[in-house]
Amino acid sequence: MSEPQGSEGTTQRMPVIEKDDTGHGLGQSASAAAYDPLPPTLDGADDGPGHRFWSARRIPAAVVAVVLLVVAGAFLYDIVAVRAHRPAMHWRRALARQLAERPLDDIWVLVGAGVAAVLGLWLLVLAATPGLRAVLPMRRTHPDVRAGLHRDAAALVLRDRAMEVAGVQSVRVRAHRRRVDVRAVSHFRELDDVRADLDAVLADAIRGLGLTRPPALSVHVRRPGRKG
């Protein structure tokens, strides 16, 4: 993925794939794999490792622009009407009267101030945060090219690699910004052996994704539940 196009993130179900084999027995094993990530290969890049993509946030910008346009247009029309010796519009006279008569501790004044403060804080947060949390920055091999990998795509790659491990019946993978959670069901082989193979295979697969900041790996392996 290249520079962002301004899309909002969506929540999707974790990728899952299953084989037709069945097994018996109960048990569970878990581990967290640690490995040394590959160093970033930056050629003259001016942004540090892990620099996230910025969202264009077209929808919030469009909403704010439309609201400001309507409000400014209404006030401008009323001011021009007054300058042309026409009476001010009823809503502006009522608003001026309410602002002059209501005390500062009035409930509606406090509610309006609170709403304005929340909206202002929301706009500040949007302006100060990059967004696009679902896109993982990749290492730069050229100073003029930036690439990113969607977390769902990374989860699909890791799921396919996990299904290649002997003894794995099904896998669920959830990729976060800093961690990848893998939950596998093994219908044969020892759980510790399956977990060790998953640790090695998935750690290598994460390094192969070419991410600037490879996430930590957490693997959980269990037996399939009893039917009936």
C-alpha cells in the first residue's frame, strides 16, 4: 500500500481456516516468541522507524466545512440585510436576546459550552493524530517510496504459514500494531512441539513481512473440544 487515500478503519472478524481432520482430547499450551527483528533498510529517508501513515480524514473535514459554510452564510446574509435597512432575521434577534438575558450558570449555556468544547477537542485530536491504525508501515528501500501493509493482509499471510505446520487443524490470527495473537487447534502431535514449530515459522514469516517495527508474537495452542 502506498500513501493513504483517506479511508476509515473497519472492524472485521479474525481470519479462520480449518482442515477436515478431527481429533480428540483436551489440553492447552501458550507461548510468546521473542526474536531479533531485521534492521530497517532506509536510503535517505527522513522519517524515523515506525512512522505511521496520516489519514486524509475527508469525512470530518467535509462535515466541518459544510457546517462552517452554512453558519457563515447565514450570518453574512443577515448582516447584509441589516446594512440594506432591512430588519434582522428572527433567529438572530432571538439568539442575541437569549445571550443577553441568560446568566453564565444557566444549564443551557453550560450544555452549549460543553458541546463546543467536546467538538473542539475532537478536532484537535484528529489534527494531532495520524490515524490509519490498520496500516502497518514497511521498511523503506527507496527514499521516495513509502509502503504499508494492512493488518488483515498480514493476518492472512501468517494464517497461511501457520496452516503449513504439521498437526495444526485450524488457526485464528489477529494482527495488532504491536502484537500478533495466534490461536491454533492441534488434533495430533504434542502441543509443545506444535507450539515450537509455530513460533519458528511465524517469527520467520513476520520478519519476511518487511515491517519497520515487527510486532511481538503470541502463540496459543490447544486440543479441539469434545463433540456432543
